Amino acid sequence: MHHLPTLYLNRTRSMTMTRKGPSPLVTSLLVTALILSSQLAPRAEAMCDASRLLPCLPAFSSPYVQPTAECCGRLKEQQPCLCDFMKDPRYRKYVDSPRAKEILQTCQIPYPRC
């Protein structure tokens, strides 16, 4: 870690530059911030949640139902996960289908290349 130089006045009133490490308070605040940010950061595996796509079920189930704004928002949220959903037999029939391509196009989401 690089330390910024700090100016000090010596007894003859001339300025000298010395290096001083961060105070213990600053160090502890930085460590606390790093710990909290690592705990709050979303993990990729936690982000993929097929149940978040439930608002899209009517659109996936019927060619006559258009995806809602909520559905499109959820699809955009889960977009990084679509390839994983296509590999899962439980969701493949929904996500890897001609209807899914139509829905993604309506929501202006590119169809994934897996």
C-alpha cells in the first residue's frame, strides 16, 4: 500500500516531507468497509433464480399473451443466467423454445448464445 507524504514543520520552521502510515482508525475503517462490501456483494450463483421469472409464465404458456413490463424486467435481471436455465431440464422447455425467442425479442433482450 502506498502512503501519501505528509508535511511537518520542524523546530526551525522549515518544511520537511516524511512518510507516515495510515492511522489505526483509518485502517480499521477500511477493513470494516471491505468486509461489509464482500458480504453485501451478490454472488453469481445466488443471482440465478428461476422463480424470479414467474411473472413471465403466462407469456411463455400462451402465444396470445404478451410479456408484461415486470416480466421483461425480470428477464433482463436474469439474463446472465439464461444459458444455465437452458441446460436445466426443468426450465429448458420454456427458455429454449421459439416462444422464448419471441418474448426476448419483445423485451429487447438478445437471445443467448450458449
